[in-house]
Amino acid sequence: MNDLKKASRRKMSFGATLKAVFWSFFGVRKKSDYEKDAQQLNPVHVIIAGLLGALVFILTLIVIVKSVVGK
């Protein structure tokens, strides 16, 4: 449990977390970048960024489908 508390106190910015999650969605992360991020990213930020990324992805798909079907 102490490890989780330590991890949640990591200081990497939310913007950097969004960037890391964005590149992870595309699967174009270098191993060295992944290892660096694994040591510095706040897990709470990663979860929030992942949920936001999934929401943006779903909304984008909905817009694409509506534009194709509506024509």
C-alpha cells in the first residue's frame, strides 16, 4: 500500500501524462521512453488521461460514422 501512495505523489505534469498516453494509444513508444515514464508518471494521472483519450476516440468515431451514414 505504501508503494501506491509513493507512486501517486510523483510530480510529472498532467500534460506530460497526456502526451505519454496519446503516443501509447498509437503504439509508437520507445522502450527507453516507456521505462522513463514508468518511473515518473503518476498512476492517477494515467488513469484519468486514459479515460479522456478513450472518450475522445469514441466521440471521434461517432462523428465519423454520423457523417458517413448521414450522406
